[in-house]
Amino acid sequence: MYVFRKYIVLFLSICFVVLFLSYIELNNAETEPSPGMTIEPTILPTPKPTEDNDTTLPEYIGGSLSGPFESSGDTVVYKVDNTTKEQYENYVEKIMQKRFENVLSNDVNGNLYNTFVKKDRLVHISYFKQSTSVIIVYETRGFLPKSVQKLNSKRKYQPLLTQIKLDSNDMLEGMSYVFRLSDGSFFIIDGGWPEKEHSEAKKLYNLLREQTSEEEIVIQGWLLTHCHSDHIGTFNDFVIQYHDKVTIKQVLYNFPSDDDILNSDSPHMLDDHLGRYKTFKKVIGTYLYETDIVKIHSGYKFNYVDAEIEILQTHEDFYPITIRDSGMNLSSVLFTVTIAEQRIIFLADANEMANDRLVLNFGQYLKSDMMQVAHHGYSGGTVELYKIIDAEYMLYPAPVEFYKGNLRHDHNRYFLFESKTVKQVFTMGFHQFTLPLPYTAPEGAKRIPYNLFKH
């Protein structure tokens, strides 16, 4: 009996070994590649790195740091004096090492600009070659300029530039420019004072309706140079009256803080009048909640269809000097528009400090085909700046009432009478001018069309 059990155990053991060897052979046969067959390696998922939540500014090494200075909203500004291009570039590298995304870059006459975003923060850094200084802007991330691509096919409309004749009884000054783009949409600058019975808002709306046959009136961008009422007032009135009849895609500006305005030469901009900044903020919040509100910074460069806009200067570039020291006009945004191979420079209400800084930083880069005369022809413009710009055509947003009085300024006499380059001066108070772009003066055209005075 014992021997019989022994043989049974031996037999079962042999069977188990045979079955095991058969299994191994079968498994090898299934996994062994046939000729020409490749085996895909098993790829394990790469562990996702821990998300970097650090959005603080790195330390700037070099130069002399001052700040932070509080600007509008939660924006803070730092200034670095006596720094170098290499130190600036090292700082840019440190920003990128912190995983900020570089969304905008520009080099303007050796001045360098970089804009970074990460999560809810935006950092804009400017290096100014001539003054060997850096401005660092740190703020909540908002909308960036949204470039609208050029038409792929032949343009539908000839580009136009209109200098609107403002007819205000309450405020003689003002500035309003409208570009019609080649797709029938528009780019608008300022707007003027909000006249009674909404007359200026109506005039602007009617102009837009006349200049496009498109069913929808589309304003690609509306840029406000500064928050004086003769520049933003009609914007306020227009939006209230026509927000449901037009599409405004972007509103662009960079205004000082309420505290700076309150302590400047223009504290009345915070009262309840229709033309004020206080009303502007209410209008934005009430009617333009679907519009991109863009805080623009120096060095921004973008395009709306066939118009290229380049921002040259904002009030942030002057810190620690603010509008408390030099007045609201220091906050004017200065920029160029290039369209139909012509370049137009807009000086808004820039004062002498702003214009001197423009000359220092940009020099011959400022050369343009057209120029908007600074501050309606009052104080602010300089002969040096106007000579460098060397424009053939002058856009002069001056009312009739102050035209003759402005002749006492050297910079006005220069472009009106002395410059050999200037071919025509378009004065707002004399007539409403619409110029086809590119513009060339007709043969025999008068230097000052519709001039109401004898010189």
C-alpha cells in the first residue's frame, strides 16, 4: 500500500512539471515577435509636477530700487535707476524661471519691454536705454490688447481718418478721432465733451453709420488718452445712448489712481458730472460688462485689422513723479497708429515734461507722416519735438476761439508758418476733415484749409 501511494505521488509530480513547462512554452510563443513585428514598450504615466503657485516678484539685482508706488486699482510700480541692459535681461530671466509666461515683447529704439502673466498676476517691465532706468508694473491680470488679423482677401473699404469738428458751448476744447478700417469696423480715440441733448454722441454715431454699410457697427478698440472731460465725456454719453446699437470689443486706457486725481489739479474729475471719470467707471460697469477692458502699458504693440497701434508712453514711466506734481496732462497716453503705410503720432494733452521724455527715449524713431498737435496748441508742445517728428500733415484739435491766441507759442508758429516739411494743417475748429488713407495733399491745396483768419 505504501509503495502504491509513493508511485501515485511521483506520477502527480511529473504531471505538474509537464503542465508547468507547457505553460511556459505556450506563453513564450504568444509574446515572441514574428519577423517584422515590433513590440511597443509599456509606458508608465509621468507623475504630474506639483503646480507652482508662487506669483511674487523676484529680487532685482543692480541699480537703485525705489517703490512700491501705488497706482490705479491694485497696481504697484517700482523704479530702478542707474541700471543696465544686462541687469534688466537677468531680471527677465528670473521672471521666466518662476514660470511666468512671456505674452508680449517689444524693442523700440533700444528700449525693451516684456509683459508676463501667471495665474491672476501680470508683470510689465520696461527698460529705458537713455535714462538707464527700469519700470516694473505689478498688478492683477486683466485683458491684453486683442489683435484683429488683416483681411485675407481684398479690402472692402478704403481706410479713413476723421477729425471730428466739436461744437460745444460748455467746453471749447476737445479731441475726437475715428479711423475706419478696411473691413468697415472702427478704431476711435477719445471723443470730446458731452454736449447737451447728446449732440456730440449723435454726431459720432451718425458718422459711424454713414461710413460703413455693414449691418453691425463694430468698434474694434476705443482708446482714451486721459480722463479729462473734453476727452472722455462723449464716450460716457455715447455708451449710455448707443450701447445696444453698436459692438465695442475693447476699451483701452491707463488712468491714475483716484487718490492721485483727488490731489492733482483735476479733483473735479471725481464728481458726478456726465463727463467725469466717476461716471466713466459707472458706465463701464453698467453697460460694457461684455467688453474687454484693457489697461495699456508702454511698449504694447497690436493691430486692429490694418491699423497697427504702438504705445510709447504712459504716466507709469514717470514714477516717482505723478500727476500730483505735474498735473493731469502728464497722464496722457502717447502712441502711434500706422495704417495704409502712413504713420500718425498722437500726443494727446502731453505737457512739456512728457514731450521732453518722449524726445529723450525715442529721438528719430518719432518721425511720422501725420502728427496730432499736443494739448490743443496750448502749452505742452515743443519746437524740438515737432522738428523730430517732421510731419507733412498736422491734426490740430484747436477751437476757433483760441486759434489766434495760440499763435503766441513758438511751437504753433513753427508748424503753421515756418516748417518746410508741413504741407497742410487741419484745424478742428474750422471744419470736420475726413482724410482717405494713404493721404496726399491735392495739387494746389491750401496749407490751412478753411482758414477763418488772415495771417
